[in-house]
Amino acid sequence: MRRGERRGAGGPRPGSPVPAGKASLEEPPDGAPSGRRSTESEVYDDGTNTFFWRAHTLTVLFILTCVLGYVTLLEETPQDTAYNTKRGIVASILVFLCFGVTQAKDGPFSRPHPAYWRFWLCVSVVYELFLIFILFQTVQDGRQFLKYVDPRLGVPLPERDYGGNCLIYDADNKTDPFHNVWDKLDGFVPAHFLGWYLKTLMIRDWWTCTIVSVMFEFLEYSLEHQLPNFSECWWDHWIMDVLVCNGLGIYCGMKTLKWLSLKTYKWQGLWNIPTYKGKMKRIAFQFTPYSWVRFEWKPASSLRRWLAVCGIILVFLLAELNTFYLKFVLWLPPEHYLVLLRLVFYVNVGGVAMREIYDFMDDPKPHKKLGQQAWLVAAITATELLIVVKYDPHTLTLSLPFYIAQCWTLGSVLVLTWTVWRFFLRDITLRYKETRRQKQQSGGDKGSAKGNADGTPPGPDVPPGPVEAEREGAPALD
């Protein structure tokens, strides 16, 4: 079983066994090509390969066979068709997850265990298949199908409007003049902070996180005529969301990224640590990254990276919008556990997907194709959008207000203009100037060569220096 984060071409595999008692610093010998990028931390690993890290394919297969044998031979099958259908679907999913956890390909992460990330990869496949099933149902059947998950679902829900009275201080309310502020404080406030803290750990760039945060507020302004849930007070948008919740989450995330980039990654086997305090510390650090890669997106360095960063921002915004639109079209209450499970799912798969995208952009030679988790996240986001389009096309086709359409058109034109100038016109201008300079330089070299052949000086007369003056008998000037 591979243990450790995926490396560049030619680099050693993290966690590979080494002789007992000898530690290996993951640096290639002198003269060998380095497998570690300049943005990747050094890792010190003694190579201990304990029972915790070994593959248990036969053990899982034996346990799975025993469970299925017990259900088949010793358990009486109920006569409830609906119950048997549900149990059969759940059993099929669990068998697939067992297969994936033991046999699927490892991703770029290894902590707390590679099997953990293989599990979420298989959950991604199951979720995508579930979305495709919902996509192929009629609108009524799709909504009523969720009753098999929770009988309380399948009922139209009223949308909550967060706008209304936007006075921060209501002088007419003598008992609690700040009641408007307290009314807006609900469970989504800490969720906003935690969500942006985790998003910052995924993206690992302050500018990109801030752009996504601000653009989503503009999207809420633009789409509040479609979903009343987007209607919020101005101070709720820019103070509570952007500055307090999102801004504080991004700030704490950046501080955590700084600590992770400076942290020493030195790993020892648990039984090689002599003290109990050291063992407990080693267990706690098992839930931290094996190594760290600092993301340097550099969107303006090339057209490829610019389009990739724009695509990442677009997918992030689309996934955020899908959260609200799926609740709206599938009649899911905001506090339902399915909504929470979807967010937990994205938290676990988002970090892997971002690392695979960065590897694909930054080091294309060993990563010639997009990673499996990144591929699935993109497919899931697109499928969720298609479900929204199919289940409620009327809401999505509500035209934007004229002034909002003008703002988005102007913004799109500015971005497109900058893209054309930065990656096409500017490069053409620089190449033209460089060609002209080379021609002038080559013309000057030809003139110098011709002047040397005729015995004439190549340039204008230059006053003789001290050495020449002394040779001619004139006193040298200091």
C-alpha cells in the first residue's frame, strides 16, 4: 500500500521502507534529479511500516463474505418489498465502498490514512450516480423519491427572506433596538466562518479566496429576484458575511497555512518513540498533513494558468449556488441532514481535488491527466446544475434586472479585454520590440565590422584616455 503524498517524477515514495533505525530525509543524492518542488516541504521519515499501514484486502474480503453468508443463511428475509429494496441498495453501496477502500488508487493525501481518502473517492462515485438517477426522473417523481430517504421530504417549503427591516439600530424598539441584528444571527454564522476557513485551506491563496467571497455576494445581489433566500440587508452582505465571517475565516486559514508551511515534518513509528508524551503527540499529528505544498497559482504568468484559475473560481461559485438552488428545487429544508452531509462531502473531497488540479497545472509531466477526485468534483457540480435546470427552468430563466445585466456585461467585457491585452496584444508588442532591438543590434554589429575593415573607428571620436595621452607625450589628466 502506498503511504504518503504523491511526488514528482523521479522522486522517492514517502513512507518507503528503509533499514530499521536509519532515518531517510527525502532528498535525492547529489547529481540526481530532484523529486521535490521548491514549494514542497522536506519530510523526515524513518520508514516504519506497521500493521496500521498494511493492506488488509483478504481480511476485508473474509469479513464481507461472512456478513453476506450470515444474511443469506441465518437471517429470515422480511416480506416487506420496500424495506428489502432499501436494504438491498444500502448493502450494494456498502460492498462497493469496501471494494473501493481496499482496491482504489491512492490520491495525493495520506493522512490520517490513505483508506480515508479512498473512501471519499468512492462516496463521490455513489453521489454522482445518485444525482444521475435523480436527473433521469420526472420532477414530481424525483421530489417524491426523497421520501424513501426521509418521509418528511417531498413537501413544498416557504423561502425565508433575510431582508426586510435593515435598520441596525431601531429607535422605535425600546426594549431591544438591535433586534434586527440578533434576528440575522443564526446557525449559518459559525457555518460561514468554518466554511471559509476550510476553503482557505483548500485554495491556499488569499486573493483567490477574497475574490470568490466578494463575487458570491454580488451573485446574491443579482439573483435575489429568483430566490428570496438571497435577499439580505446591505450590512448582512458586506459586514457580517464578507468582513466578519468570511474575512475572519480566511484570516485564520492563512495563519494555519503559514504554520503548516513552516512546520517540520518528521515522522517516526509509534513504537520507536520512547516516551508516552511523544506517543500521544505522534497520534495527534497523525491527523495533520504528511508534508506540505505551498500553492503558487500565478494566474497572470500564462494563459493556461489564467484560464485554470478562472475555471476554479467559476466551479467554486457554481457549487455555492447549487447549495441554494438544490434546496429550492428538491424541497429540502436548510437544516436537513442531507444538506449538512453534502457540505461535509465537499469539505472532504474539495481539498484533494484542489491538490490534483494544482499538480496538473504546476507539474504536468508526471500528471498528464486530471486527477480522479478533481474529475468527479467537476462532474458532480455540472450534474447538480443540470438537475436545477431541469427541475425549475422557469426560475432560472427569470431575466436579470437591466442595471444588473449591465454591470455583469461591463465586468465580463473588462475581464475579456484584460485577457486579450495581457496574453495576446502585450506579447505581440513585446515580441515586436525584441525583434526590432535585435535588428538594430545586428545592424550596429555589421557597421562595426565594416568600419574595422576600412581602418576607420567604428563610432564617434572618443577623447584619449590616460594611457593614450601618456603615449602621445601629453600629461595624463587625473
